[in-house]
Amino acid sequence: MNTVPWHVLHVISNHEKQVVQHLVVRSVEHYLPLYTERVKWTDRIAFVERPLFSGYVFARVSPQNRRSVISIPGVLHLLGQEERDLVSCAELDRIRDGLASGLLLRPHGLVAVGTQVRVRTGVFAEAEGVVREMRRQCRVIITLAAVHLSFSLEVDLGDLEVLKMPIAKAGPKPVPEYGNSTLRNIA
């Protein structure tokens, strides 16, 4: 198994599949996680495959083929200039395994509120995220730090380990006191 981290290609939204076709022609290892969504059109219902991370494709880019990759039509930018911009093999393997096993992974906006948790069991064991909703199962938002994009995952509360509780929001700030002459002269 290859442990070289993945670069992130920022591409024009809705051009992910075309970029992948160009990567195939150039023999560049790539991954585009797709999920299936039911779409209702005026005349029928269809199932459409959409990117889990709209506007992003993952690729292993060597220095030798860097120029040919960034010149692909639809590619806007190549992330990965620094270590924090790379995606680990483990992160993408979890996503690949989760989609393959039928887990309901869906795109989700970046979330900065709620309880930080770590998934203890299953395909996403050791993945960290933020609790977003409570229903029969708990919805956890998992973020890929390199692209600042997230997806939601529904898991049982028993499968989570609490890492950090949310900070309680402070009440309203007290009104600052002004000198007596300013307020009284206006009144």
C-alpha cells in the first residue's frame, strides 16, 4: 500500500469528472469520491453521482508531472505546497471504504461549533469530527483539513469518544458606562 500523501487539485466546480478523464490520459493516480443522490426532475426521478467534495480532486503528483497536471483544463490550483495541505492515505482510505460499504456520506459545510469527538469503531475509527445534530443517531461532521471541506456521517453515540466539549457562549456583554455628563446632557 502506497503511503505517499495526496495532493489536492482545486478545479472548476462541476468539472471534476472532466479533470479525472485528463488525469487518466496522463496516467496520474487520482481519486474522486462520489456519492449517489436521488434527483427529481420535472419528467422523472434519476440517481446522479456527485463529488463528495465539490471543486476538488485528489491526485498523487510527482515533481516531473506537476506542470502537465496544473495545465489540465479546469484545474485552478494545486494545493500541497506545505505538509498541512496534503491529505493522508488513511483519510482517503476511510472515505473510500465508507462509500464502498454503503455508509451515507454527504457533503457538509465547515462547522466550528459543537462537541469535538473521535469515532471509536467501524470504517471511520479514529476519525475526528464535530457533533452537529442529535436524532436517533448522532450526526458528526468530519473535515479534511487540507481543503477545509466537510462531510457528515451518522453514528451511534456509543461509538463516539468525547475529545472536547464546546465552550459555553457568554451572555450579553454589559453596556459600557460613560461619563455622567455625556448621557445626561443628551437626555
